Amino acid sequence: MAVISRGQITIVDLSDGKSINLYLGSNVALTQIYNKENSTYSPNWSASPFLVITPEVYVTGTPTNQISRLKRPPTWKINGSANLATYGATAATAAPYALTIKNNMGSYAQMHVECEVTYVDPDTTAETKAKTSISYAKTENAGQLVCAIAYAPNGTVFKNGAAAKLTAHCDMWRGSTIDSTNVSYKWYKLGSGVWTEITSANAGGVTGYTTNEITIPESAVLNFESFKCEIKDTDPSSGTYNTTVSDIISFADMSDPYQVEITTPQGTTLTSGLTQTTLTTQVWQNGALLSDTFFTGATCRWRKFDKNGVLDTTWGSAGVKTGRSITVTRSEVSVAATFTVEIEK
């Protein structure tokens, strides 16, 4: 059986409403190169199409971007400042509320962009705040120095089946120029904290893993996955011969055909009056709650992580409990604990 979806819940979390996911999309790579030789930037944010950061809002049980449900335009900060003009930035006041930046990074080496939104539930009119951020880094390149920059030409989010495949592209930059002569490429995928090289034996539908661009099917991204590209200079006449550089890029599946929800009728806070609570797995597909028959032939595997995020290998059987529902007692929670569930079918 294969894992088809994942979910998690933290006991002592006081909110048990809909899950709001705020995502920031960038039209350029997250690294800007400054070439000291000719004082140029790549990519150059001061020329069209500039740097454009676009927020997207996804809500449990709804497969489409809910950016139109915001109470007001997002609140933006750059490097902790609300004075966007300092960075040549302007924020749109109508959906999709993009932030456009027309200044290059100049004297600062990093740019941290924060976005906060208030989502209004169309059914209950309840308001929920969500906040996220995206960071950019400036790399100074003196000609012979090389670096790798990865980006996603068509974005990093699978949205509501709009694209069955997305691509990740990575280049070796020498100064402000791409060097694609006498270089080799290797791609890796992160799993259980370990980078594994993608080969024909484990590609899972990913293609192009020996080139500067891989094609990733939606089936290869379970909720959130990270990929790394390593580029090696193989030119014996080069001053950086045998040098290897790398960059990492991540993809999210916001339109996963199966979305896991963990319900807790008794609540997520254990007290002297509430000594146990029951966690039950529910699965949504295309905005509809699936019936109990979905779980026929499926296996739900639960794991527990302590307050520090460490897996409890003594819990259950070798750190795993199975079943659509499990009961958590006070003795199993020290301050806080996070429970994850994987559904195999």
C-alpha cells in the first residue's frame, strides 16, 4: 500500500476550526546575484517584469484560492518595516493583492517580506488571521565565483488540478552569466531528513534528473516536498574545475485529491476535568467529505511527537498506532504533543 495523504494535530491547540494556509508566490528566484565586475544584478528587479510577490489563501475543504474572501488588503512588511516605499514596493489594493518591488537589493544582503491577512468565513462570518513570509538573499559574484540558483518557471504550487506537472529549473551562474558548458547535474529529493539522489529506480515519475530542469508530476508531491539540484563544473580548463554548487526548491500540493482532517469532539486541551480525548480521521476530496466506506481497505498509521518535536518510538508498537480513531490520555501528553496520521491504501 502507498501513503495517499497525511495530517496532524497538536493537543493543547485551542483552535479547532478550519485550517487556513497562506502562501506567497514569487515570479523570480529567491536569490539575486550582484556582479562586482560590472555592477549588475541578475535578475534585475528594476526592469519589467520587476519582482512580484502574490499571496494565495487555501482553506480546508475548499480546493480553490480564497484570496477574494479577505476582509481587507494584506498588511505587508519588508525587513520589519511597513514603509514599503523604502524598497520601491507598492501593494495592490484589489485581488489578487500582489506586492511589486522595483528596487534591487543594494546595500542589504537579505530581504524578508512578511504578509498578514484576515480571512472571513462565508458561512459563519468568523474572521481568522494568517501570516507567512518569504525571504530573498543577495549573492555577490566576482566573476570566477560560481553558484547555483533554482526556480520554478510555472510556480511551486499544484492548484486544483490546473497543472498535472510542474518544472524545477537550476543553473550554474558565473558572475552574471549562466555557465552551461561542461557541467553535470544531479537532483535529489528530501525524505525523512535525508537527501536521496533521483535515479531511474526511484524517480516516481520525475524526469530530467540529469539535466538542468526536472519535470515533477503532482503524484510526486505529497502535501510538501523539497528537491535539491547539484551542479558540478567538469571543465578541466576552468578555475573552478570539480567545484560543486547546489540550491534547494520546494513544492506544495494545495489541491491534493485527499485532504486529511483530524476531529476531536472533546477538544484539544486536556485538563483535570477532561482526562482523555479521541482523535478521528476524516478525509475530504474536492471540497466534499468522503463517506466511511472510503476507509475500507485503508490503514491509518498514527505517530506521536513530544513538545520538542521528537518522535516517541516507545508509543504504541514501535512508535505507531493504527486505526481510524485513537484515544489520547493525559499520561501521553507532557505539556504538549503532536499526533500525525498517514493513510495508506
